[in-house]
Amino acid sequence: MTFQEIINQMGIELLVFAVCLFFGVRLIITRDVRILKKEHPEEIKHPKEYTLYAGMIILFLGASALIMGIISFFNPVAAVVEIVCSVVLMALMWKFIYEKYA
């Protein structure tokens, strides 16, 4: 398998990974809550913790997209199941941190 075939197969997954990596690291480093909540960011009770865990969740989604791309080489159905489970898990984690820190 050539590099071009890998890029053709995993192009979208690599793009999602790069975007999630950018925003996740940006949240973790800058701890800027305005990235997540444009209107009334001062309403967040614990902005530093909220942005840290939100960044980690976004990095989790990016890693899941990369794993989905790798799994798609072997079994496309398993790749779809993996990303659906990851998105559901991400939503649950996001709900948890929103209730705890926001």
C-alpha cells in the first residue's frame, strides 16, 4: 500500500484529527473559555478546569477519528461502530464536565 492510497483512504480522518488536535491543544494551553462559550463566558464557574477537560475530550475525539481511519482498512463496519461509540462517549463526558464545572 502506497502513501497515496493511505491518504486517499484516511483523508477525512486525518483532517478531523488535525483540527481536533489544534483546538484541543489550544484549549489546554490557553485555557480561554471564550473558545467554547462566546456569549457570557463569565458564567462558567470553574473556567480553568472546564477548558482543560474540554480540551482533553476534543483530543479524545481526534484520536478516535484516527483510530477509525486505521480500522477502516480492515473492516468498514467496525470503523463506523467505533466512531459512533466514541461520539456517544464524548457526549457523555461533555455532559459530565459541563454539569461539574460550568
